[in-house]
Amino acid sequence: MQTNVRILVTAFEPFGGSDTNISQRVLDAIQADVAKLLLPVSFRRAPEVLNEAIGLLQPDVIIAMGQAAEGDKIRLERLAINMMDSAKGDNDGYLPDEELICPEAPLALKTTLPVKPLCADCINAGLPTMVSNSAGLYVCNRIYFEALRHTTNSLFVHIPKNMDVETAKQTINQLIKCF
């Protein structure tokens, strides 16, 4: 890892009535020399918190983490979609219905980070990782879209909610080492 690269790692607070969020637990466990930021599960407030941190920290790379409802592998997301949609709402009760995030932006934004090689590095380290093509339409996607608008050197990482924290932490540390 280059010592002059500023990395911001984000996670989300609990949501949907849960007491925990795997991404927050992983963020708390990371001991690498990175800036850490806990985000609210809010379509409106989370981008404001992220933008403020980006303005202060000016990160070169953003690794945003979120909780996946299912699965047994950590997903490295390629794309953020310019849309918000939710039947269950965020922690503020907001229920977007196929709303564009930014009407003048493209339908999707793609990271310029080498997702496949990053995934291969994790797999070679024995970590359960895969490439995914979409961060969905919930607040995870909203944050990924916002991060990519600031720097295409952003990556969204979905961690299955039932994964053990140590494995997830090792995966995030492996990603951090690549920068």
C-alpha cells in the first residue's frame, strides 16, 4: 500500500429494527490507517454526511460497506444506479418510488477500480468474495452513486449480514492493502 493514499472507509448504522449492522461491526474492527465514517441509513442524510467528510478528508479512494440481506460471499459492486426505490423505507421512513438521484447524471456510474483483480486478490487470500453488477436501489446504492460522483476510485462492498466479522474484516483489510 502506498502511504500517501488517503482512504475513507464507510459503514452504516443498524436499520429495519435490527440492533446491529455487520458493516458497522467491521468498521469498528478495522485497525488500518484509514479514515472511518459511520453513515445513517437515510436516503437524504447519508449523502450529506458523506459529502461533508469528502470535503474535509479529500480521500483518494473510498471503500463503502453495507449489509447484504443474504448470501455467503462478500460482493464487490461494479455499478451504482441513478435511482432510489424502496418498499420498506429508510430509518427516517422515507419511501422513494423510482426517483432519480441526479436527473442530469447518467443512468449508472461505474467504478474505475479493477474490481475483478481486487476480487481475485481476495479469493487468493482465501476470502469468500465475488463480483456483483449492482448495489441495488436502497441507501447502499445511494451512497455508492454519491461516492462515484466525487471519485471513480470508489468501491461498494456488500457484506452478508450473517457473515462473521473477522472474515469480513480480513476482506476489507485485503482491499485496503491493494491501495
